Amino acid sequence: MLEFFKQILIDYPIAAPIIFIIARTIPVIIPPIPGLLLDTIGIAIFGWFYGFILAEIGIMIASMISFYIGRRFREPFLKRFIPIKQIHEWEDKLSEKEKFFGLIVLRFVSSPFFDIINYVAGLTKIKYSTYFFATFIVTAPLGFLIYYFGELVINMPFILLSTLIIIIPLIVWGKIHKKHENPS
């Protein structure tokens, strides 16, 4: 499937940026789909910088769509998979400024649950502009790192990459194992 998508982008270079942006929105709107797989294609086809810009556009569009869905369909739609009462209690205690910085912190610590946070935030009284900027402050730097270092990894010689994949976990395991033998 990914090879097919990659080939479409190669075959239609003029439409490729729009196709990629649309494709990059899907994993954000449908949470179980991993977006990182599309990011590797974005890096390979567009390079790290242009790929990052296109991906960020797709992520922000999708985040705003998810936020809108949460705001539009509210509790009846979202109560199936989130604790709504706790969200309202949290929101009532915070000022608009605290909500902005709280959302930034929540985005950083909930990176694996990023897509669900979009819907949850729609239940709050956070303004669209506050939501947009708080989301951008988190997604842009993370996306930059993924694309910049992703291109380095993709272009890394296979033998070096294989060596790092083996050595880094061994070093981490050694440090963890050493701590358990000699607790301080």
C-alpha cells in the first residue's frame, strides 16, 4: 500500500503536494492509523524540509477538523471513548491563558494520544485560535525533528544504521541492568 502511494506521488509530481497533504490528514482524523509511515514517504519524495512543510499543513488541517468535530458533535459522539465529566471539571478551573499553556503541556506529554486530544479539546471552551497556536507550537518542532533526523536515517548507509539499531539498545540495556545490580 505504501509503495503504491509513493508511486502515485512520483507519477503525478504536480498534484503530489496536494495528494500528500490530504493523505497526511487521514491518520490525524482517524486515530489508529499511524502517520509516521506517511512521513517516511514524505521525506523520500519531497526531502526533509518541503516534506515537513507539507506534513505540517496536513496535520494542522486535520487537527482543526478533529477539533471542529469534537466541538460540533460534542458529548454524544465522544462519550464512547473519553471521560467527559473530568474534562469539564478541568476546564472550569483554568483561565484562557492557563488553557493555552495547559494544552501545550498536554500535547507534549500525550504525544502518543495526540489525535484523540484534538477531539477532546473540541469539548472545551478553548477558542479556535488558541487551539490552533497551541497545537502548532507542539507539532511544528516535533515534525521538524522527525523530518530532519528522518532524512539523515533514510540516507544513512545500511551497515551504519544496522550497527546503531543493535548497539543503542545494548547500551541502554547495559545501563538499566547495571542500575538493578548496584542500586544506589
